[in-house]
Amino acid sequence: MRARNSSGSPKRLKPSIALHVSRSDSLTGDNRQLLRATRAPHRSSLEAMGRRGDRERGSASVEQAGLAALVALLLLAGIAAIASGGEVDAGRSLAGAIGKKMRCGPHLPGGCRHHPLVPAYGWPLARLARALAPAPAALPGPGGLPLVPVDFRRCRRESCAAAAGPHLTASGRRTTAFTELLDRRRSTGLVEVVYWLYRPGLGWERQARRATRADVEAAAGVEVRIEDDPALVPLETLPGRNHYEFPASERPPWQWHVDGRYPGWSS
């Protein structure tokens, strides 16, 4: 668009308007380029990993599938045992065996197959420890109740240690003795088995038995079973035996004096 000056000749307007339009056009072009650059942002590696995880979320590993199959087989075996036995006791025995395997596996090597005396002392001395075990005896406690030796890990009161028979307490606890074995056959030819008996309120009683090589051989036919009474717990393989807390009057004399057979497990 043109205008005329005082002489009548046309002249151009000031270029401010044109410059303004041109500047506006250039900004528009920059914005377009910026818009093009931001429409398809680069996907980060984390986002890609997340999408791959979404695709794999529904897939099961080989270990998970194997565990599920094992549980299914155990359930089927339990049902079959109950059906074949005709009694619920058949299923209970299977459940007890499975529970024992799961419970004793992390404790000691061979603990699922043998009595705890066996990995602690070996078969010959384990049989000897069972053969020389003292019969459970009741002693009057501070409250007048007849108290039998119990497992201090499960009973610390007189009420749960009151005698109800030769093998059980009134609360159904088994009579228990903790063992310590000193094998001196190379020096003196003797084996000393120490039985530590704990009664709540009375503390600890020490009973020692000595045996010769002939006594060890004579005990070769003794059975070592979990269900025998009193229950025997070897101190050499008792986890954390030196760190149990007791009142001053019941502090065990054997703490910090029994060498562990499996250092790192039972210290």
C-alpha cells in the first residue's frame, strides 16, 4: 500500500509494520519447529523397561511353576493317604512328616533323618547317652508343686513343670534333659555324659555318668528315637545356648563352658 507525499509522488510507508509482520512470521516458524520437535519425545530407557515389565507381568518362572506342582502333588498324596488309610490319622502322619522336614532342615546336617544326639556325638555315643539317661524324677518346688525337669526354652514357670506322670507335666510338657559329653577314651579310656536338669524355681541339677569302652560297645543295640523320654537335647549343638537369659538364681553353670560341635551355628 502506497501514499503520496506533498509533491504528489508516491512514497513507501515506514517499514515498522513490515518488520513486525516479518518478525511475527519468524516466531511462528520457530514455534512450528518447536512443536514438531516436542510432538514425539524420545522414550527413556526406564519407560521401555516398564513396558517390558508389563508384558512379562503375567508370565510365571520355572521355579514358581515347579513349586506349584510340588504343592499340588503333596495335596494329592495327602488325599490318597487318607483315602487308603480310611482314617484321618493317615493324613496327619503325612502332614507331620512334611512339617518335620521343613522345621529341622535348616538346623543341623542330617537332623531330619536322625535324633539330635547323632550329629552331635555320632551313633555309638548317641546310643550311650540314651542308655545312661536318668529317669525323670519330681522334686518339691518353692510353691509345693512336684516339679520334673523340662525344656527351659518352652517352660519357665512352676505351673508348666508340675508332674502329672512319669513322662509329661500337667500342661503336657515333655520331661527333658540337656546333655554334655566328654570323650576321654584316648587319655583315660572313659566317656563322661553329663545330664543337666532344669526345674523352674529350683534351677539346675547336674547328674554325671561315666562309661568305659566296654559300656560303649554294650550300648550298640540301644535305639535312639525322638519320642523317647526324657527328651535329650545336646548342648553342643543348641543354637544360642550361651545367650539365653536367666535370673541369677537359675543361671546355667554350663554357659560358656561347652564347646560347640558346629561353630557358627550353635555358639
